[in-house]
Amino acid sequence: MAENPDIDENIIERSVAKLLDIHNKQIGTIDLAYDLDIETVTTIFIRINKQGVELSQADFAMSKIASNERFNGPLLRKAIDYFCHLAVAPHYFEHIKGHDKEFSSTDYFKAMTWLKNEKDDLYDPSYTDVLRVTFTSEFQRGRLSDLVSLLSGRNFETREYEDRIAEDTFMRMKKSLFSLMNETNFKRFVMIVRSAGFISSELIRSQNVLNFAYIVYLKLRELKVPHSQIARLVSRWFVLSVLTGRYGSAPESMFDYDIKQISSKPFSEYLQSVENAELSEAFWEVGLIQRLNTAISSSPIFNVFQASMVKGNDKGFLRRHHCSRYYFVQRRYPSYLSKELSEEQ
């Protein structure tokens, strides 16, 4: 107060009194019986959090992973967190290397080293996205609540909880995470999306469209399908998903349905059947036209139209020397664009 003579003394006193009163406040705790089944615990967890910041099944899955030291859960959780952080902020690599020596010596860290030089922001997965891709591609299930159960060791047939199932789940999640983080897999997938004309994240409104397309890519790689076929099939599925808003509502249910269909028949057959059902003549002649009648500039259908112009190297309106892709670059990197255009001219 001596240094701030204009301050109201009463405000200072009230603030200090509130601060000193913190140690008298009680923190509410809820103790759960040790023998409660995971569904009951999950229900309690979700209902409580609806009153504040609502936590998701992905949050619950991450907490289950982090709390299981027996199967190296904390290390797996770190790997997921660090990968997501590096995808957005590559410069964080040196911080991890310098401040987390234990993690820096693991195979996880070696697998994500390539991110330190990665500047592409087309697909920057969050930990929820990583869990969806790794779990669905490995376990052929689309609901993260099933992952929570499996991490606890639930046997879906007997409804009992077994350590061997929990151990197997952690091992398979680890294997699937390495597949997701693999530099070749990740970069080839992003290249496939770009080759379809989606060169900017502005053209992709749904992260789940990217997630499931990556799941398809990983599944086809696992089946050793030639890369040329993978590129064609994944790009077709991706464009179909954007065009129809396939994962816009109830994405987990659609993930679960699609992955089960893919696991039971050749993907090319399933893709063809979905195209026949979703992209019939009625869609092109009536549905598409109706959905284009909108004031929303970020309409998925309009985004597909813009991506098709990029893929076809269409010229800009009244700018015969500039391809449409330059305008997406201009919005995000204007200085880069002016340099490139001056060199071209």
C-alpha cells in the first residue's frame, strides 16, 4: 500500500483475508467402493462432471492409462501427450530432450523425433484423435467407453475383469501407437489427403473425417495392399466422408459400424457399396443442389468443390496465370505467396 497510495485499503484487506482463508476451505471428495464395476464408476464420473467442465471418455481413458504403472501406463500416456504437442509445436522437442531424460531414452521418443522438423499443420491430432485412431484400428471397435473397459481388463463375454486382458490391451495400444507415429505412415497419409485437393485445414471441418481416413490407411497397410491402391481408396473414402458429412453426428456409432464392416469384407467392396448408397443419381441431381443453397461459406460441399479446383489446377477467376491453390496459400502464408509469384513471373 505504501508503493500504491491510490489503492483502496479496504479492498486490500478483503483480498488478503480471502487469501488467508483458503486453508480453512474443505475440498469435497467422493470415495467409491473398491469393488464397483467400471460402468458404475464411469456413470458417476460423467454425471459429476456435467456440472462443470464436462470430461469425455477420452479423458477417462487417459487417466486409466496414466494410473496403471504395472503396465507402463505413465510412459504410454506421456508418449501420446508429447506426440500431440510436437505435432503442433515442433520446437518443444528440445525441451523434452533436455528436461525429460528418462523419456528421451525410450523408443517412443525415437519414433517421434521426425516431428522436430515437421511444419505441416494439415493434420495435428489431439490426444482424443490419437486414442480413436489407435484403438479403432487395432481393436475394430469405435466406442472409447470400450477402451476404458478393456484398460480395466474387462472380458466382454464373461463380464469379469482379468489382468491378462488389461495387459494385452496396453501392449496392443503401444503397438498401434507406434504405427500411428511412424513417419512414413503419417506423411504418406497426409500426402494422400493433399493429393485429393485438400491442401488447407480450412477445407476440412471435421477432425473425425481425418481420423477415420487414417484408420483406413493403417488397416490397408496392415493388409499389405499396394500403396497406389491405398492412395486411391483412402482419397475416395475421405472425399465421400466430407461430402456426405458422414461423421458429423454420433461419430462413435459410425466409427463402430464402419470398422466392423471393413473388418468383415474387402474394403474396396464396402467403399463401392457406400458410394452406391450415398452418392446415387438422386444425390447429384437433387440433394447436392439443395445443400449448395446455403449462406454458410464453410459448407462441406463447397469445400469439396474448392478442393476439386485445387486438384484440377483450375485457374483463378480473371487471373489466368494463377492456379486456385495459390489463394489458399495466400490466406495462410501471404509473404510466401508474394515471393513465389514474383519468382514465377
